[in-house]
Amino acid sequence: MVHHFAHNGHTAFPSLCVSLRSRFCLFELRKNTPKKMAKSKNHTNHNQSRKNHRNGIKRPLPLCMNNSKRGSWLPLLVNTRRVRKNNQKQALKARRERIAAFAAKSK
């Protein structure tokens, strides 16, 4: 059987022609679309200081409050607890003595 091709551009395989045509149309669409302009503004700091001051800028916590003692050497932890407790007792004792001295001085 002999296939006769028409001179209007159609082939004997219409499905192939449709797929080629759709690909060609996509290529033409891509070719004719305008290019996007280059981005000009890369960074802005607008409104950042206002947002920061809304809740107030606070000082960072002291390092002793942030450091976790978990996993540290246990005898060291026990000793630091005892030292802290005794320091508090001595600080209270010194404060009471200062208050008593001030009260005796003012009389």
C-alpha cells in the first residue's frame, strides 16, 4: 500500500503530527514570552527596629543561668550546692549584723 502525502503539510500519521505541533507551539510560546526583569532590591531593614522595641530590648541572661549542669561530674555538683547554701547563710548572717549595727547606730 502506498501512502500519498498531501502538500498542505499533513502526514500519514496524524497523532505524530499533533504531538509535534503541540511541542512546536510550546516552543513558540516560550520564545515569545517577555523576559522577567532583574531583581533590584535585595535587602531592606525597614520596620525592624520598631518591631524590636515593641516588646523592649532586654539584656541577655547571665551565663550562670543559661549553663546546664546536666551530665556534669556529680561530686562537683554536690559541692557547688553546698557552697551555694552556705554562702546564702553567711550572706543572711552578715545582713542581719549590718541591720543590727545600723539600728544601734541610729538610737
